[in-house]
Amino acid sequence: MIALLQTISMILTLVWWVFLIMIIMSWLISFNVINTRNQFVASVWRILNQITEPILSPIRRVVPSVGGLDLSPIIVFIILFFLQSFLANDLPRLLGLYG
């Protein structure tokens, strides 16, 4: 059971990194540091959007943009933090795995 919890935690960490990369890349594109006319950049951007959009779109339906600022990635980070904390601390205690 502990191995399953650790695997889920690792997947959540991977999702966290994907979202962080997507956010940083969106900033770099917005400030014209990198350009989506570059084939590699466009490919990476398209892949990141295909991965993150299924998670972000339901949140975007509920939480509107504030002054043109998309808050959905921040909400995803909060949810990921909560899930990782729950998996690491509360769930093993509830299942009686530690002590």
C-alpha cells in the first residue's frame, strides 16, 4: 500500500513540474523571449497544452479570469499541494500504515 501511495505522489510531482514548465513557457512566449514560430517551441507548447488542458478547462469553467489573468494554474497548484500533503501525512495515518 505504501508503494502505491508513493507512486501516486510521484505522479502528482510530475504533474506539478509539467504545469510549472507550462506556466514559465507561457510567460516566455508572452514577453517574446521565445517565439512559437520556432518549430521546436511550437511542438513543446502544443504538447504541454494537450497535457494540461483537460485539467485546466473544468477549472476555467468555474473560475473566471480576473482582469485577463488566468487563475486556473494557481488553483491546480493548490489542489496538487493538498493531495500530496494528504497522501504523505493523513492517508497513511487513516489507513493505519504508520504506528
